[in-house]
Amino acid sequence: MSSLQILNACKSYGTVEVLKDINLDVQSGEFVVFVGPSGCGKSTLLRTIAGLEDITAGEIRLGGKRINDVDAAKRGVAMVFQSYALYPHMTVAQNMGFSMRLAKAPKKETEERVRKAAHILQLEKLLERKPAQLSGGQKQRVAIGRAIVREPKVFLFDEPLSNLDAELRVQMRAELAQLHRRLGNTMIYVTHDQVEAMTLADKMVVLNGGKVQQVGHPLELYDNPDNMFVAGFVGTPRMNFIKARVLETGTGGTTVEYLSDHSGGRLQLPLKNSTYGAEAEVWLGIRPDHVKLCEASDAKALPLTISFIEELGDSTCLHGALPNATKLSVLTHGGRRDEQTPVTIRIDPERVFVFDRNGERIRD
């Protein structure tokens, strides 16, 4: 069994609390990705699982057994770091089998495991080379191979692709996904890149400020975020947020007014039976691809002053501001546009998320 449970885990450095009451259940064979901004605690959480850091409170269980006090080398986990950490004087084969030699494993068994890992990672022709003769992607494969040779219960990856160029990162993402399918092991992966997280994860764990904000399948977090942080962090381009005031709410829906100096800025939302009554201030969350360009004569049109245009090939992202200076992005498809040309936009009320003043999602 390679399931992992984290129960009420906390980690402090003196008076600084880095991890706050973390609860997480990782099923055997899952690919779980910790994602969040720099300083959110994702690497610290990974290091506590590996045994490189002790938690201040709580429990970590692997296969149902408490491992808080188990030495890192005996936990049955293998970690791949951001830096390759290969010994420059050793060959690829020697680097991959180094942990086995330290454990005084039989030479034949070590060689067999190295050959098996090299076959999985397509490194057979590179076994006699030294790290200086390898590309960045090949070095990362060797680092992963070193972990495979140990045959761990859980693989831990701490931003392993961040040192690679963009094209190689895409390639390595695909290779990691294929590796997971072939091995079937539990894998826990740390990244600050939410695109990387959504590409790889069976389950995504979004952290911020040392707390778990939401856990679920990447598309679940994209389509049904619990709060403004998750809504804004998951998805590219980033979700738009517009401040509004509730005018009326009931079984027929909720009417809100944009806090803008533009007349007619009202929106009828399908949100019913909200506990937030008239005059409550809320935030409306709208993804850029749910904002549509429209004619100025449209009764629900809002003027958008464009400040910057990103041409992305098959799509174009217009960055601008509403009359009240609220920033807004619109994702469109079509030809080139001029920043000087004014546009008007319309928001699809069926695709609007509503959040309270504290950033928590308001639901029916």
C-alpha cells in the first residue's frame, strides 16, 4: 500500500507558522500536484513527507503506518529535486545505482535495476556517459532514474522541470505522465506553474499562506472554485474580478449593479436564495473567455478601454479597464486589433462566479 494521509499537520520555524492544519488524503497510485505561489508552503510540505523536515504537530501516515519518527532513508519515498544533484565524476549508471551501493545491495541486483530504469527512461545508450556530456533533459531523466532504482512506495518531485527551457518542459511533462501510467506508483509533485499542474494532476492541491485552499481534479477546481484565490490562480488568462452591489435576491435570481460610473451596469444572475440581501457588496468572477465583444447599441454593453493586446496565435487577449478603472481581460478569436479602437463587451451571466467580501464563494 502506498496511500498517504496527512492529519492536522503544522510546521513552525520559531514564531513563524509555515504550514497550518494540513489535512490531505492521497490514494495509492494517484498523481497529486501541490500548486501555489512562492512561499505558500508547498515545498515545505513535500519535505515533511520525505522526512527532511519534522512537523511541529499532527501526523503523517504512509500505508496506514505513522512515519513521523521514521528516518528519511527508511520511509520508502524517493525525491527528485529541482537541481539534478548528479555526481560529475560518475557515469550515468553509477549515479543511478549509487543509493543501492550505499545500501550494500548485491551488484547483480543493482545492475538489473539500473538497466530496468534506463529502459523505462530511454537512457540505455547513455549509461557510460558522465553528466557533463548530457543535456538538461537527459540529466533530469538520470535524476528520475536514480529514484526509480530505489523502487519507492511514493515518488516526490520538487519543481523538477523549472531549470529546463519551455520546449523541453512540455516534452518532459508528457514523459512524466507516461512514466506514471507505466509504473502506477503514487507520485506527489510540487510546482508553481498551474498549467503544469493541470496537465499532470489526478488531484490538485492548491495552497496559499500555509493552508490548503481546495483539493480536487484540475477541471473541478477550474469550473467550481471555492474562493477567489483558487478562482484567480487556476486558469490562464487569470479570472477577472469586478466589484458589485446586490440590488435584489430571491427565487427568481439575483440582480447586481456594477460599482461603476457607467449607467445601466446591471446584471441578472441565476443565483437563487442567496443569504446576501440588498446592498451587500460582492465580487463577480468572470473568466476572460466568458466575456464577449458586442455592439455599443447592446443594452448590456460595457465600454472597455484597451491598454495592451496579447496576440497568442489562435487567440488574442485584450487587456483593458472599465469606466471605474477595474481591470478586465477578454479572450477573443480572430485577426489583429488596434489598441486605439474602442470596444464594448458583454458578460455572460450564466458563467459568473459570485464571492463575498472575504473572497468566499456564494452558492445557491
